[in-house]
Amino acid sequence: MAERFKPIKGTEAEGPMKDAFNRASEDWSNHAFIALYNKYYEYIRWFEGDQYGYVTGKKNAEWFDVSQWVEREVKNVYNRILPMIRQQHGDLIMEHEFYTVPATEEADDRRAAAVGSIIIEQSNHDRDFHRKISMAKLIALIFGNCPWKEWWNRRLSGLAWSKKGAVEAQGDLDYGFILPFNFRPDPHAMSRDEWRYCIEGKRVPTRSIEIEFGLDKNTISHEAYQGFEQSRFTRHGLDTPKEPSAVRLEYWEFASEENPKGRFQVIANDKILYDGPNPTPRARNNFAWFGTGIPILGTQFDESMVAIGQTPQRQINRHNSMVDQYFQDFRAKGLIPFGSLRPGDEQAFKRMGGVDFITFNPRVGQPYWQNPPSLPESSLGYSQMLEAEFEIETSVRKTSYGQLPKYASRPSNELFQSLKGADAAVMQPGLLSFDSELAHCMRTRLALAKQHYKEPRLIKNVGQGKKPAVRSFIGSDLRDSTDIMVVPGVDIFTTRKRREDVAIKLVEMRAVDAKTALEIMRFKGIDKLLQEDKVDEYQCTRHVEQMVTTGKYIPADPSDNHEFAYKFFNDYRKSEEFESLDKKAQGLIIDRLNEHKDFLAKMAPEPIPVPTPTARAGSLPAEEAAAPLPAPPGIPLPEGVGGGVSPEVIAALMAQAQGGEG
């Protein structure tokens, strides 16, 4: 970017460039959601357990600590927010598996769908997708929202194929979450689809910006860590670095009727470092918006789970703190015999430990220390009621923490699963929302691959349970395909528990064998266990790739598994991949198929001759066996009929059956 654009001051820009600069500078400092961003600082501290304060709603928000007005030296916080967030985060974590499917049966679309699936699979593996998305879900729970970005990163590199072999190719796909206080969406939109622009910013050293755009040292003026930015870019109590720094802003304007290509600017302080069209394909929105909790009506924000738990958490803190104070501040009363204190001993006795005392007549009894009275039962009941209210408010039950229900000392698995299922139903809308947003991200990633993969890229298929294979393709493989659709993975395989249930059910139905069930469960080391069963498949796949690549025939070995090999090559002959090969490669595969067929014919046993039937001992001769049977006794046999019944007799029997005369 730096080679094509000369950085200028924002005040010297004109037209749409200046309008974009003014909008980015204004919205970054005076955005409509600044007051909401200030709450993020409070949410983090409450999540960590510092719950004796709040953030003011002013623009330059600061942490307002009220602990100094609490008359206790030690303040205990009965934190219920942290376990609540951890439990819900555990429910939200799932393996988001995405793949592409064609909307038609055309061979090109199906091939493009397979390539698209490999791109998604490869980039998820290389860029640490599951860790990033898990962190994004945690941020969304604490803050209510978390933005996600897909872009083409020029600083990365991939592998391309040339005549010399594998070479390095500049740039590759990249993605990641953004901290909410580093992001400014269009405040007038209700959802991501309605955004006209987005502003992303982050404080970085000025020297890194100058190196990125090829500028001289000290070209960009630096700023100090001060004001309300302290709560957005650094943690509280953290020593800030001494090196000069500045806020690097990226202004993304999406396609519109006035500007079909969109606009992209990079700004630092008062300088425009780059200005050009939106680098995303067709200036589409390359940001996603992960929400959680309860939507706030009239805005595009969701309520933070920390904010939902703050009110019941305050009640728990207030009540339990009073209980703690009751025990801590109780001062036992000493009883001292009357007249035993010397002058000045009374004041000294009070200074030593601050113990109150009373005097008594020695003839009444011995001195004693009074035990503090027990708390009333209503106080304990009130504590349980507050905890139950918190669990209801946040829709998290005690079983979610791995504890037993109140009225079941030995709960059955059905009871536990039913309660967990009720909590999962609360989280289900969040899961569906994440799937929808992530599907948008994957479609954007495929569009970026189509735009930037100009040279033949080497993509390695690294899916679980699949044989690694390196494929070479260029962006045109996806360019002409318009019917490719990205869909999330099948829901029944999203968690280990569901995979195990499905595998066990398939075994009970005798649909799969035990080894296939273990493969579905994805246990570690299962590939080595099944390697013996897969060796024939690996060999046939390897021979197909070698014959297609080298054009040389690989003969079958007499000791091969010819039955499996014949089925493999016969199924491959019916595939679309076989149809896309040239005539020579197809002929090699057909020859290999026929060779296995000949081996099977040679191995087949000779047919057993059928013996000619002969007369057994004691049987009738052929002439007597062919003779007619004798007639039944008492019924005359008509002439010319052997062993049969005359039509007159049959008619008489039918008439009798119908109630007539015979």
C-alpha cells in the first residue's frame, strides 16, 4: 500500500477523502456508544472480583472506588459472576466445523465445493481458529458483543507451485477477534448487514507505523497515555511503556450506490497514510458481530452477562458482608471483680485490644468471656434465597457447577441431563447466532481466496481422520462457480458427548462396527489402531495418484487384497474425478481394474459338478412310479381317467357345500 499512496495531512485532503477522514476522527472520540464502552472497564473488574466500585458515565470515565466508605478493613466478595461466566463459556465452546456444498450437480460446482472446503479447513488449522473463536465467545459474554474480522494479510506468506517446485507466495488469509473498545461500528444501523462503515483502532508504537508505510523516523507525532484511553488500551495498574505511540485507525467504508468499490483508509493522528478502494471483494462487509446475553431493544448491542449478574451480586455482597462484619466486629465483654482495677487501668484495659468490660461482685461468680450469639436462622435463609435468585437471574443452576440438586442426594443421570438441557436451551440462540455469523465469515474468506490466489497455491488437507494430501489450485477454480454455499457442520457431532452417543447408537443398530465407532468418537491414537485396516485403501490411493501424475502403469501384486482393490478402482471409475482425467490416465486405471478382475477369476474355486439322480434302494421302478394312483375306495373310477375325480363328483360336492342337493 505504501508504494502507491503518499501520506498527507488530513486537513489537506479534499472531497470524499476528507469526509472519510473527518468521520473517522470524529466517531473515534465522540461515538454514540462511548458511554457503553466505559462500562467495559467495570465489567472486567467485576468479573475479576473487584466489586466495590463502578465507572462513571462521563466521557472521560474513571473508576469510582467506594471501598474507603466501607467500615471494614477486610472486604470479602462472594463472587458468583466468575463461575457463571465460566459455565456459560463452557456451554458455548463447540467445534465449529464448516464446509461448502454445491447447489447443483454440475461437476465444476462440486469440484469447487471440495476446493472451498479445503481452503476453510487449511486456514482454520494454520491461523488457530478454535482458540481465537473461544476467546471471542468469552469476550462476548463479558462485554455483550465482540467483533470479528476477516482480511488479506500482506505480512503473511504461503506456498505456491512453479516449474521449480514449491516457492513462497506473499500474503495469505487471516482473521481474528477485536476488543470491543477498539471498534466503532455505524451507530445508526441496527445490525451488521446495515453497517455503512466501521472504524477499527489500536494504540501501537509510532515507529512500527513508520516502518509499515516506509516513512522517516519521527514523521508521525506521538501521544501520551492519558484520559479515557487509559481504560480502553491498557489494564488498570499496568505501567505504560515509555516509547512514543499513536492510535492507528482503519476506516472501512462498504459498497454503496455513490461508491461501488467502497473506501479504505489508514489514519494515525492527523495523517492519512493510505486511501483507496475497499480491499474486500466487491467492497463487502468483512466484519462479524458476535452477540450474547439478552438483546437491548432499539440498539445493535446485547446485554453483558456480567451486567445481568451485577444486581443480584450486589445483594449477595451486601448481605454476606454484613454477616462477616457481625463476626469480625464483635468485641467480647470482660467481667472484672469490682474494685480490682487500679487508677489508670481502665483506660489501659480498653486500649489493649479494645475490649469492653463490666464489673461484678466477686461473691456472685467467676469472671468469664461471653460467646457471641449465633446468627438468626432468617439470615441463613436469606443468604440461600439470594443465591437462588442469582441462579434464576442468570439461568444457571447448581448442577451446572457440578453440584448435586437440593432435594436429590443421589441424582440420576436423566435428572442431571434434563437440568443441563434446560441451561443449554438458554444458550441455544447464542449458538445459532454464532453459526450464522461464522458462515458469513467463511463466505468472505472464500471470496478473498478467489480474489488473491492468482498463482497456483498449495493447500494441504489436514482434516481429522483424513489422509493428508497436497493440492494445487488457482483462484479461477472458484471464480466461475456462483452456487457454492457455506454451511456449518452437522450439529450431532459438535461435542464429544454427542459424538459418543451417536456412535453408540449406530453400533446398537449394527450400522457400523466398533472400529468405525471409535473413529467417529475421534479418540487419540485411533489412526494408528486403524492403520492396518486402512493400508489397502492407502495403497490404492497412492497408486492412483502416481499413475495420474507420472503416466506410468503400476501393476498389481499377486499378494494384494484383490477383492478390496477391485471395488476401490471400480468405484473410482464411476467418480467425477475419473471423468476429469485424460484418456491415458483413464486407460491406466481401467487396465489396473481388469488386472484385479483377472486375479479374482483365477482365485475363484472350480464349480462342483451336479450328480445325476439315480434310483435309491427300496424305491419303485420308473414304470411303476409313473403309473396313476388308485382311486379312493367307494368311488367308481371313470374310464380313461387315472387316479382323478370325475367332474360329476366335484359338482355334487360343491352343491352340498352351498346347501343344495347332491
